[in-house]
Amino acid sequence: MDTFDKYSRFEYETKYTVILKGRFKGIDTNSFGLFIIFLNEELRMVENLIAVVSHFSSLYDVDPTLPWYTLEENLINIKWKGDISVNITIDLQKYLESALDRDRGNELYQLVKNNDITRIESLLQAILMKPLNDRNVQVETNSEYVSNEEMSLRRTERNKQVKEDESTATKEPAGKIKDTIDIDLVLAPVSGIPVYELTKGDKIMIKINDKLPKGKYYIDLLGTRVDGNIIPVPAEITEIRKNEKNEYSILCRIDENIYGRAVETEQVKLKKYDELLETEQSLREFDLHEQSGRKRGFPFFVIIIGALTFIILMVFLIMWFYNVF
């Protein structure tokens, strides 16, 4: 799994790193994006950068004056969540890395060190026009001067938290790893099965919770995100218990060695997977019946048209006969 480690490979060759943060929008293409650029003070060049772009305007609501570590975490989480235009983001990342190599990277470093905001934003506007295919780009930036020691401490703490979130794996009696993730139950107030009637082996519909990086990872792994929305998936009940607070703890298998856990405090009704299949089957049967009706109706239509044509011809023949004789 991808973690924050790939973004923390800074050596202690310098004592400080200059960080440029920013957001941009392409007016003509309705594009919105964020970036963070790390500049090596000793080499006076771009050392690393992260950039994302989307057609969702909410991305532009992120304030570039946020602390660098908060913005960096937001950028990585946005990538995991999938709320971006993937192809444009990939092209933008590659183009920025290429465009800010060597001379332009050195130029950007000097402008940031001098806090020349106008020229910084003009330079970035000129660069962003091509990958966005937009000649009307607006850029807002903010910069920080951070010690490498602070950067290392911040990233170490963050990576530690990510690993703690991912260390919730438990073991089955057979010794296999059971990777548990937080899930949300899909409710069906009218036709669902009451939570107190659930038994081992029942199949219900669930949604993987995306609040933690681990959940986001499995959402992308299992392909349960469509157009930015998390879709329900079937899961088999493997364990259900009721605690002293009358809460139901539900453990279910989503995929091989991937398990989800949820705690339900109320006696709700849940969407069963079998019910979903029956609904889909009914829809298919209705569609087949409709198609069959259309096929039966077509020959009858042809017969009617043929009969009317025959009658019209006979009328013309009779009229012609009387006119001749």
C-alpha cells in the first residue's frame, strides 16, 4: 500500500526547505487544482512536488495558507479518495516536474525567497496554461520556510498514525489474517431484514467507510467508487453479537481475507443481498416480457397493414371496372 513515506525522502543536506503552496483555477475549462512544491535551499531547485486537478469547484475551497503538513495530507487523501480528474492530474504532475527542472526551478526558488508573489504567480500561470489547455488561469500562492528536522518529525508522527490505523488485523482460528475495516450498513426500512434476525451466513449490502486511509485503500482496491460515489457491495455475515449496551456488533466477509465491522445501536432493517438479486431478476423478467410482447405484436401489425392494402386495391379495381364498362 502507498503511504506517506514516498513523500518524506528528504536528506539532511540542508537545514531548511522552502515550501510553496497554492491553488489554481482554469476559467475556460472549469478546472480547479492544488499543489505543494518543496524547494531545496542548498541546490536552489525543486526537490519534490504534489499536484492535483479536478472539475469539482470544492477543490478550490482549500486555503493555501494552511500549514504545509495539513495541505500535504489533504492532497494525498484527495488522491486516494478519487475526487480528481485522474488523467489530467497525471499529465499535470509530469508536466510540472519537467517544466520546473533546472533553470525554471532555480528561478522559482529565487522568486519565493524574495517573496515576489506577483512574479511567482505569473510564472506558474504561464506553466499551467499548457497542461490545462486553458489560457485563462488564476493562481494563488503562499510560502513557508521549514526546518528539515520539523518536517521529519511531522511526517514520522503522521506515518505512525497511518500504521496504527492499519494494524487492526485479527487472526482466524486457522491462522489466516483477517483484515478488518470499518463499514456502514445499508438500510431498507420497509423491506429489509431486522438486525436482530440476522444469522451467520446471511448476505447483506454494506458500504466501506472512507474516513480512514485504510478504508480508502480498499475502496480503490475493490473498485467500489463510481463517479466519486461509494457504491454498496454484498458481504456475508460471519459473526453477530449483542453487548451489554444492547448494541449489535457485526462482522462480515467482503472478499477473501477482507472483513468489515460495524456497530449498530438501533433495531434497524438492513438491505439483504438476496432481495437485491430478486429485484434485478424481476426487472430482467419484465424487460424480457416487454420484448416478447413487442415481437408478438409485430406480425399482427404486418397482417393489418396487408389487409388494408388489399382492400384499397380491390376498391380501385372495382372503380376502374365500372369506368371501363
